[in-house]
Amino acid sequence: MSLSQDHIRQLLAEADHPLGVKELLRVAGLNPGQQTDLKRALRELVRAGAIVKDGKRFRLEGPRVPRAPESGFESRRDAAAPPFKKRGPAPGSGREERRGGFREERPGFRGGGDFRRSLQRGSRDDRFEESGQPAVEGILHMHRDGFGFVHPVSGEGENIFLPPGEAQRALDNDRVLAEVAGRPGRFEGRLVRVINRRRELAVGTYVAQGRHSLVMTTDTSLPGPIRVPPTQMARDGDLVKVRLGVGADLLEPGQGLFGEVAGSLGRPGDPSAEVLGSAFAHGFNDEFPPEVMDEADAFAVKVTEAEATEGNRRDLRKMPLITIDGEDARDFDDAVYAEPQAGGWRLVVAIADVSHYVKERSALDAEALNRATSVYLPDRVLPMLPERLSNGICSLRPDEDRLCMVADMTFDRHGQRRTHELYPAVMRSVARCTYNEVQDVLDGKDVPHRNFLKPQFEQLMALARALMGMRKARGAIDFDVPEHKVVLGEDGVPQRMEKRERKDSHRLIEECMLAANEAVATYFQDEGLPTVYRFHGEPDPQKLAAFAVLAEAYGFQLDVEDGVSSKELDAFITQLEGHPEQRALNQLLLRSMMQAVYTATRVGHYGLAAENYLHFTSPIRRYPDLLVHRVLKAVWARKGKKPSDAQLDREEERLEGMAQQCSERERAAMTVEREVVAFYAALMMKDRVGEEFDATVAGIAEFGFFVELDEVHVEGLVKGESLGPGSKLDKRTHSLVYPNGRRVRVGQKLRVRLLSANTTARKIDFEALQFEDEAPLQRTGGARPPPRRREYVNEAPGRHKGGRPGRSEREAAKTGRTPWRKPAGDEAADAEQWRSLAEVEETPFGVKKAWEPPTAEDAATVEAATVSGYGDEVLGEAPAAPRPRGRFSREGRREEAAPARAGSRFLRSRTEEAPAPKAAPATPAKGKRKVIRPSLPATDEGSEPGADRPGDEAVRDAKRSREAWDAERSGDAAPSRAKPSREAFTPPAFDSDDSAPAASPHPGFDRIRALAAQRGQLPTGAAPGRAGAPKKVRKAASGASAKAKPSKKSAPKKAGGSKGAGKKPGRGAPGKRKR
């Protein structure tokens, strides 16, 4: 059975009570071995806010919604949720109502202590009535843990905290009215009503469940799965678009959401589904309501002659106006024309007359205000107006009549505006030009279909340079921050990220639009009439002072004691040109600046150093521009008649509300564009995990630093812990400081490796490999410091304060050699060390050079070792690899049990030599345990010439092993010699005077017999002389064992006392040591 998170949430949604881990295992049909994976998945869901941990049980964020009647979607949406049953005593007042071990709970109750208890409806309402705080209108922003904050739309005052039970009564990004109570710094709110429901759509996976179906969303801001009626529009597992059935009423926490499937987006993994999911989450839609489409379809596709000649509209169809836009643009809302005049130029900027089609209080106007802006994404555009208007009748297409609003201005040769005039007109564009075409013509390249416009381009460029010089002298700030563009392939998969190059053709249009916007703002200021201005305030003094300290750390001076004018700030930015930290410092300076907003109060624009400024030139994609056009027409309709003060106040208040709405939607659109670019960046990099790139540090945070790849232009995070523990953010220099003295600053060059690219979280993680002009970084394995190994003490090989020594140290202590250690960072020495080790091999004759052949001394060594009883060690199965001997392995335990043993039982390293042959004592020393190794007699006087002497069989076996090992080394097949069977083996006879037993074909039996002889016991079936030996041999062996058995007086006393000395080995018997 699957362990997917969607499946787990589905099971929790179906359950009528919280489920524990074992219950989930049983319900999901999993085996007990999957419990660890299930717990890991549950922890991830809890961290993501998708489920709630209730003691040792888990449930969804809200209680399970009951089965709705079959009367349709509305009845499902309006069905009331039953009380949720939760284990444990009921906190709070009132008697407890128990149902089979559960207590009933009101919808939305989350349990907890006095804080949550105080938020119950009765006491909460009384408290808010006594507070007397005014209600605040703001935007609700939900946290993944369930609580939320209301950000006042006015921008004044503090954010209002909403506890989970209250925040879940609305959706993320809703415009709400909240009552406040509490003290400054910790205002607490209660929702009064939803003013505007931002979100109507969601994206999720469709899960069919018979009569009831679910849509499992990955958006943590939504309260759990969405219940939908079964549909034929999608298959089980499809990504679908869901229209939420929430209306404008406050939600009951824990009741869940209902909706209807509005369409299928395909199977999971489709990039378009992820893009739409981000747009839906912030209140944008890819479709328009039917009533809006009906109004748009009612307009003609061409401008009629009556429309062209109505009122005071001028005819500019003979003027050679041109449009200059991007390669993929389809909505052309501005056209320009410039001609030289005495001592200056005349500039005509014609803007599409959208207000002629989008009337106030219409469905088109309401939808345009709700969106407030168009959203431009790599694979699509979410327009503010239907395409019939934005790409059709309102777009200034070439060779087609279009209605427009004109700003007609004149300038002197220094770029100073002399006169300006505003009027409606009808025009006909002569060419649709692109930025690249204009730039090529200005650069002197041959563009056949645009060469006839070269004089026009040159006049516009000359005027633009004069306007730039004027603004520069005035103190306008020019932030040249590069933007990135995602280039998609035909299949919709991102191919690369490109930087948007800012060319002279871009600056040309920018200067013309800025001049028109200032002229219209000056007109409203001169007339004393309200409108929607674009406001950009002065930088925050504290943030600017912090930036000045940072700039000083990089060698730049910025005096901020008496304030900084825009002219001084622009001069500082000019100093940064060409500096490696230019981009990073520009970004940090932008963060210290105020964000531009829309307002009905004229307060000027700091960044442009303009006293009056507004947006007039893009009404197709910005609602504030449409408002300015509408107000401008209202002024013309009055024909010079001034409105009363009361009318001006009401109009200013109305415009201020719409300005706040436009500011909020502009920020939401920027968030969507940023999220989508991050998604495509992660999608493009997910197949390149493990590759290395050159990068530049672009930003610093407490948890790490951000880098931008030099070639791919993708940003990602390098976690601070990856360079070592203890990193801290130095806010003064905006750098990451480590205890070892390392300091990471913006602008540094480094080499990174891609670790992961998560398209769901839209995050990319890198690993720093090497900073420029530095040695490669040592990997520390995450947040843990590198393991420190204590220096080994040769005088105390048995135990060590820092832990048991490693294998090389233990062997070095026995042999007296220096333990080998890998030289850190010295690759040459490392290679030489391994080369020397490779030349040494472990052979049956000892440790020898790999190229050195066996000698005559080796044969003698073999024979002597075999005779002395050490043949089982020297003649091991060579050349086997060293056996792993961990601390808790069998050999490791034996070694700890007998640390004073002289000889090693196994060949443990390639540098260890075989022990010298020696005879084992027949009787161990008193009070000291010794391993007795049996030996064989060197000769038998009673044997006939040519007959096998004792030990000859072992010598032949040794020679066979040597031949097999030599054949294996040379690659030839080993000679086929059958090993003597155990039953066929007959131990050689020896005199009864000799106490040494015969050698067994299995060396381990010899050690067992020796230990048994030491303790006076022989295991059954292991006594010498068995397996067909003569009686004389058996008697001799018995006599030898009796001689080796110590007396009662001299034998050391066993731990078990003397009672069990004669017992057979068994439970508790001293003959069998319990491990």
C-alpha cells in the first residue's frame, strides 16, 4: 500500500476520530515494518501544517465534514458540521458530555490551556465589547501553523494577530474587517466580516470516493481537503481546478471547504498546473466570469467613424506614430512620435483609450479592479481585461484606427519641459517595432523593413538622452538591477535563464513614458483636482544608517547623519559601477528604500526626484492608469467648473480606497511572478543534481547565504551549517562569520555543487566546494563538527580515555610500529602511501612483497609451523581479505576478554608478520589463563623407512595449499586434489609417554581439546583416538589428559565454587562459560 501524503490525509479525512500510528497502519493495510516510514511521513505533514498532532493521534486541521445530502452542490456547501469528538476531559466551563470515551466539541475548538479557553466565543465577545477599539480593514495573511495576521491596508499601525480558531474563519489574502483588543505590540483580533474574497479557485489532486470525492491541495493556507461532488470532467489522480463555494460569509473553523471541479489540468507534474496553482493562491484567475465576457463581446472589432469624430477628439491618423515593445508582446498600449523644433523637440505620446470601453460600475470595471494588474508569466499572461479588449480593440495595432489619450509636450535641448497639452484623439500606428529592431537601426545595422524609420529613431534617442541628463542633474536614482527571463522550449520545459539586457531602445521608451506621466501629474496639481498618484517615500533612516555601515566595510563612504538626498544617493550608486559587489550592494540599498505605492495624496516620488508623478501610460495592464484616464475625462466634462470641497473629499476618499486595492494587487502579482520563476528554475535544475558551477554570493541570511550561478543565472541557498557549526550573521558588515575566522560576504566568487532542486517547495540547495583563491573546503557532514580522534597512547594499549583504539593503533601497539594515518590534504603523500601498501601482500608464508617469489626458507617455515601446531594460522585461506573485527564482533570480544594473549589468532593487516614457532605449555601457569596450542612430535623411532611420519599429512596439505594459492595468483586453475574426508582420516599413533595429542583435520577442534584438557573435561566426540583409532591410542590420549589435569590443591578456584567441578557442561556449569 502507498505511503503518499495525499493517501494519509485521505484516510484521516474519512475517519470519524483522530487516528494513532497503529490504527493508520491497520487502516492503510501496511505491515509493521513500514511504521518508521509512516511516522516520518506524519512528521512532515505536521510540519507542513496539513495535519494536527493531538497527543499521540493525528487528525486534519479541522474536524471531519459529515456526508452531505444528495440534493446538489448548494446543499453540500450549506451542510453544518457535526461536533468533533476528541479524547480526554473537556476543558472549560459547563458539564462534560461524553459519548463512548469521547467528548463533544464545538466546531473550531482546538483544545489547550487558559489562552485558548479565553478565546471561546462567550468570553471573547465580552472582552471585545469592553475594549472599544475601532475596527481595522486589512489583508489576512495565514501562517502554515494555523494562525494569521491582518495587515492594515492603510499601512499605519501594527499588524493584528489572529489565533488559529479565528484566522481559519477566512481564507488567505482575503480583505477583512477585524476588531482589535489588547495592548500595543500584541493586538489580538476577531474577524467581523469578509470585505472581499480574494480567492475563488484552487488546484489539487482529484480523489474519487464513490458518492463523495475530495481534492487534495498542496496549499497549506487552505483548511484541509476540499469536498466536491463526483464529476466526469476528471479522472482519479488528475490535477483539477476547483471553484470554491465559500461565498462572502465567515467560515466555521473545522467545517472544511466545499467546491466544484471547474476543469482538469492534466496529470501531476504538469508545469502549467504549478503555474496556475501559484496564480490561484494569490487571487488571480485565467478565466473571466460570463457576464464580463458578454460585455467584452458586445464591442465592435473596429473603431467607427462616429466614435472617431465624437466630442473634442482630434484626428492624428496622419501622424507617423510607432509602437515599440518586446518580441512576444501582444497588447500595445503606447505609441510615440518626436520631431525637432527650434531649440528642442516636440514629443507626442498616445495611450490607448481604455476608459472609452470600460465604463464605471460595469462588470468589466469590477473585474478589472479586482485584478488591478496583468500578470506576465513565462508561459502565459493573466490579463486584467479580456483579450478581446487587451489584444483587440484597445491595442494600438499597426494600420488600424484606434482611440487614444494624448500627452503633447515640448522640450528644450536640455530636456526641460516647456509646455504640455492633454486631449483625446484617434490615431493609426504606422509600424509595430521591437526593441531589438530599434537597437539594430541605432547601431547602424541594416534592417530593411525598418530603415525608413531611422530618422524617427534618432530623434527619439536624442530626446531621450536629453531627458536622462535632466533627470540625472535633478537627482533621480537609476537602479540598474538586472532581471531574469525564463526561456521555454516547445514542450513548455525551461531551456535556460537569460538576463534581460537593458538597451538604449529600452531607455528610449522609458524616458518618453516618464515624461508623459510627469506632465499629466503636473496638470492635476495645477488644477487642484484629486487623482491617483504614484508615491515613493524617503528611505528609512535606520535602514539607511545600517546600509552606510555596510558600505563602509566595502570601502564606500555614505554620509547619512543629516539625511541623504536622491542626488547624493545616485552619486553613491555611480561609484559602484564596475565594482564586483555592485549588484549585491544595489540589492541591499533597494531593501532600505521604501516601496512605491498608489495614493490619492500628492507627496512626490523620491526615486525619480519628481514633485508630481503618476501612472498614465499603461491602462490595458494597470488599473491606476485607467482611473487617471477616467478622472481626466470627468474634468473635461465639467468644462472648467470646479467641484465643491465636499465633492473633492468624497472623491479623494473613494480614490484612496481603490489606490490601496491596486497597491495590494501589485504586490500579489510580483509574488506570483517570483514564485513561478523560482519553480521553473528548480524544474530546469532538477536533472543536474551533482554538477558543479561557478557562482557569486548574492545575499546573506542567518541560516546561510544565497549564490547566483554565473552561467545559468539561477539562485539557490548554501546552508550556513555546511561550512561548519556556529555561524552567525554580522549585521554590521552583512556577512556570515564562523568561529574558525571564515567570513562570507556578498560578491565573493566560489565553486558550488548542486545538492537538490525541489519544484514543490521551489527551492534549490547548493554545497560550497571552494572559494576563490582558497584551498578546497573540507566536508563536515552537515551541522555536526568533524570527528576528532584522540592521539593513541602506546603505553596503555588495552584502554583509552577517548574510547577503544582503532584497529591500526592496536596492531601498532603489538608490533611496535607507528600507526599509519592518512595525511590530510596531501594527495601526493596519500597516493604514495597506498602504492606502498599495494606492494605488500599477505601470503601463507608471511607478509611479503607482491613480486617476491617464495623461497626455500618459506618451505621450512611452513614445515616448522605445521609441526609446532601453528599451521592453521599460517596456512589460512590466503589470500583472503582481513576479516572485519569491530568492537562488538566475536573476535573483538575475545580480544578484550584476553588482551594479554601473545599471539594473534588472525592475520589482521598486510604489515603483520606471522608469529615465531614455539611449543605451547601443557599446563597453564597458576592464576593466569593461557591458550594451549597442541604440538606434534618431530619423529617416530618405531616407524619404517618411507612410511608417513607424524605430521607428514599436514605438510602435504600445506604444499597443496601453496600450489593452489600460486595458481590463483597466476590466474591458472588450481590442481584438482580432493580434500581428505573427515571419516577417512586416521590420526597418527604416538607413544603413551608423549602428552601431545594428535592433530585434527579441523584446527578449531585442537583448540577446543586443549581448553578441555586444561579444565579437565573433554567434550563428547572430540577426544583423541576417536573415529577408528586403535585402543592403544585412545588409552594413551586418556593418560595424557590425566597428566594435564591440575590437582584440586593447585588448580585455581572457579567462580561457581567446588560443587560443580564434576558436573557436565550445562546451564550454570563452570565448564561452559556464559557469554
